[in-house]
Amino acid sequence: MRIASLLPLTAAATTAAATATSAGCKTLNKSLSSAVFAPSSTVYQYEAQNFWSNTEIMSPGCVFRPQSAEELSQGVKALVDAEAQFAVRGGGHMGIRGSNNIDKGVLIVMSNLTTLELSDDQSVVSVGPAYRWGDVYDYLETYDLAVAGGRLGPVGVPGLLLAGGINFYGNQVGFGCDTVINYEVVLANGTIVQANATSHSDLFWALKGGSSNFGLVTRFDMETIPSTQVWAGTYTVSAEYIDRFLEASATYAANISDPKTHIVPAVVPEGNTSVGSVIMFYDSATESYPEIFKPFTDIPAVSSTLGFKTLAEFAAETGALVTPHINDIFVAGTIKATTYDDLYRGISIINSTFAAQLPSLYAQIPTANISIIELDWQPIGASWLEASESRGGNALGLDKDQVYLCYAEVVEWIGSEYDEIVGDWVVETTYKINNATLEAGLYDSFNYMGDAAWFQDIFDGYGQENLAKLQTIAQKYDPHSVFQVLMPGGYKIF
């Protein structure tokens, strides 16, 4: 684990940083005063609270809200000159404390970087980091288009794409980052570059899963996907069918024969029982109930929202399944296998281990204070990884000859007094799941960044070759480690 990316600075460094932070706000005010906001301002009070999770609410020294990439460039140079710590917030959806906010430092918010426009032939959409995916889908719906973005409308654009980007269209196009054809990036020295397949191609590759270790992205140019409607929804079954539900999940993962599909099956505890609930997506405006979903739809449903709808409507529907402005933790994990038997065994081990841990959580937190608790899986196999490879690949390091089941433990609760209890519980639960899957020969070290927790390694799971390559690229574009030291939040490659 790269402890430096997750823990505070030493006492001496913290004292120096506090002094520099005050200088940072003063320096920004000298030349960019119209974009700098003090704690007494209404802009500060709004931006300092504009996060998905209460976990991220902190007290920055000032808020810097640039109007353009050029203004952001000036601000970065000023902060570097002042040696001031800063954090950067795009959509504000990641719930790890300090990942996109900071105490006493400068909070850079991307709220006014609002590019959202199509190319003349409508094959590419340019998206600024201010947006959440629901905004993008609403815009594209007018043109009967979509992109391989977030599966929940409230998820932020930059965080998802810089983490890789699991999406509904993955079996056709790969990760969301694989569909990005150009990044506009502000580097540590303030230079603004265009990173693509022919210009700064090493940086282009590194941004596909390398997060914010290289620069601040001010525009993503993405391939569009024709889309009028999709057939999609959530299908829920009762506890008596959980075994069949897990079998159906393993069956799909073992043979993803229809690239127009994607699923997110989840086991959702409800008191002393559980339900199985699967998000289903089928990229068709005319066909319903594809054969590959039959193992699920043959199970009697408690409820179903399956039907034709636009992607914007569906992302709003899935976004409503989670609750904003409370406390949450996501924890990532992965198993890999090549056969149905092993995938089913892995799913069952994870589910039973997770379920065995629930009584200890319920004993410490009133059930009324637990908004959501669930365990979900995201299958990634050959069609997905071949599509990724065909677009030049990315930094994630996944093997197209394996099937990966990326899973997420999700807890959302009300009451900050329970933060430590939930934190300890997920650490212990994850340790037990990892040990169980390792013993079964199914464990994989890949942790999808978009679902990861503060205590997890990310870049070791990309493989040593890819990690070394990322480090070399970071040293080239950020030789003074600005994004490793002055921006303490997020997952670091050193």
C-alpha cells in the first residue's frame, strides 16, 4: 500500500503546508481574485458542500473556481510557486475523505469548465469536467446519441474516466476511457497540452486509468454511440431464489455471448433476509428479453422496471437507487476465472463471507440508520477486453483470456458517529473476503478505482510493468511531483 497517498503529512510538513496554503490563497487573489472565494462567501459555502457524500465535507482555506483551462493554468502555476497544497473536485462523487477536498488548502472546483458540444459530424462529443453523466446523457438524447459513461446519472465525468470507466456499453467499446480520443490537460508547470494517439501519446495512455497523477484534465473528447432507446431496468427476486440468482450471474459472466448487454447483479440484505436485484442493460430500441438474460428472467420477480427508455432516463432511474448527502463507503475487489464452476464458486464465497459479517454490523448500528448495504458484481470478459485492445488499450493491465468479476461492497448510513464503526467493519470484511478467495485460488489484485476505499491498493493491481510505465510518464510530465505532494488526495503511483 502506498501509505503516502492515504495518510496526512508529517507534523513538520503539515505546519509548512499550512503556511504555504495561506500564501497560496493570497497568491491566487493577486492575479485571479474574481475566481477566488473566501469562507465568508456564498460561492465558498456552496462549493464546499457540493459533494455526493458527507464523508467529503471539509474546510478548505479558499475555493478557486477557474472559468477556463487558461485560468486554471495560471492558478496551478501560482500554487506551485507558493508551494501550496490543493485538492481538485470534478463531479464530487468519490466518497473517500480527502480525495477531492482538503482542510485548510485550496479547493479547485471545475464547476465552470462546462464545455459540452458535438463535432460537426456528431461522432465526437467534447465534455468539460464540471458535468455529471446525467447532464451529458440529457444533452446527447436530443441527437439520438450516447457515450460509454457512468451507469448512474449523479456520477462525475472526470473521476469515472480517469479511473477507467465501467459502463453499459463495455462489451462493445471497452472501458469509458477507451472511447476518449483526446484529453486537454493542464500540466504541473501550467502548460496546456492535447494528449491523443499522435500527440503526447504516452500521457494519453497514462490517463486511461492513471487518475490525476499527471495533470488536470479540462476536456474529454469522446466517441459517441447512436442511441434512441435501450431496453433496461432492475429485476428483483426474493431470498428463496438467491442461489438461482447467483447461478444466473455466473452463467452470464462465463459466456457473455451478446455484446449489446451488460448486467450488475447485487445481493441486497434487508434485515434478516436478502433480495437479489440485477440491473440489466440491452442496447436495442426494438428487441426485449434477450436470450442471455433468460436465467434471470426465468426466476419469478418481486419487482421489475424492465422496459424501453432512453439512456438518460435509465441513468436517472439507477441514480435514484442510491442516496446523496449521507455517509458512504465503497470497497472494491476482484476474482478471476475462466469457467462457470469457478465463477459460481467465487461468487458464492464472496456472498457467504459478506453475509456472515452482517450480524456484527447490525449489532453496532441501528438498522434504521443504514440506508443501503449491498454486494454487487460487474463481469468483464473477452468481448470487453478485446474492444479495449482494439482502441489502443489502457493502463489497467487486464488479461483478455480471463473473466473478471469486479465486486463492490457498498454501505450508506446516516450519522457520522458511526463512521469509525463502518470503516472498521469494511476493513475486516474485505480482509476475510480476500483471504477466502485467495485460498480458493480465485483472488485477483485488481481493485477498480471507481469503487475502491481509502485503505486499498490500486496501481499494484495494474501489474508491475504498467506501474513502472506510469511512474516513468509521471516523472516526465511532473518532474517535481506536484501531483504527488502538493495535491495529497487520490491514489498515487509512488
